[in-house]
Amino acid sequence: KFPSEGETINGVSFSKAFGGKGANQAAMSGLLNPLGSTLISKVGSDAHGTECLQNLQTYNVSTSQISQTSTPTGTACIQVDSTGENKIVVIPGANSELSEEDVIKCEENIKKGSGLICQLEVPPSTVLKAMSIAKVYNKRVYFNPSPVISLDVV
């Protein structure tokens, strides 16, 4: 059961896991590709950011293009009830600061890569810039348009 507005209830369990669409995609790509993968992202200069970088490296993901910022690392709170229904609150944190300029600095990585995987957990303008660079080098782009945003934002 989810709490009603203003209600506090006791939970059954708690767990912490690494993830996020981009991190999960990079991790699976790193595991499947003997050459690994590279994630272009931002994390906070906090303990969670350091843990995320270490975790990605265990999946053969290069973190050389992940910059750190004073903004806390993004996270999500996922509640799941006994029927499997969930409610998710995402706090983008440092990811919301990934800019077009950051992506431009990674152009050589996009050029050398076999493809580009994008999603919308970073600003849409940043995603579009990455896609436009990939297009210049005739790279295949895999796009997961999630989380869903209003098209007028783009």
C-alpha cells in the first residue's frame, strides 16, 4: 500500500542499487562489447558520485567523460507495493547540468564509437547536440525517449 497524502506508513524493506537509464545502458554495452563503452555524464563530487564511478568501471565502462560538479549526484526514490505497482521520484542532480558544451568536448569519443545511445535523463538540448555530432560521423543512434517530456521543451 502506498501512503495517502499526509500519511506515514511502515515499509517492509529497503535496498540501494546503482542505475539510471544511461548508466544501465552503458553498463550493458560495456559487458557486451569487449572494447567497453564510454558514458558521457555528470555526477556530484559526493560519496554517491564516487560510488557510481567505481560501479560503472566494474562493467567495463570508461568514466573518462564523466565530469564531477558540486551539485549532488542524481538519484531516484522508487516505491513498489505488494502488487508490483510503483511510484518513482527522480532527482536529476548533476545530470541536469550536462551541457551541449560538455558533449562537444566529447566529439572525438562519439567519432570513434560504434554508435550512440541516448535517453532523456539529461537536458534535451544536450541529447540533440550529441545526436547531431553522431550524424556528422554517420553513427547509428539508439534513442530511448524516456522519461517522457513535453515536445515543446525541445
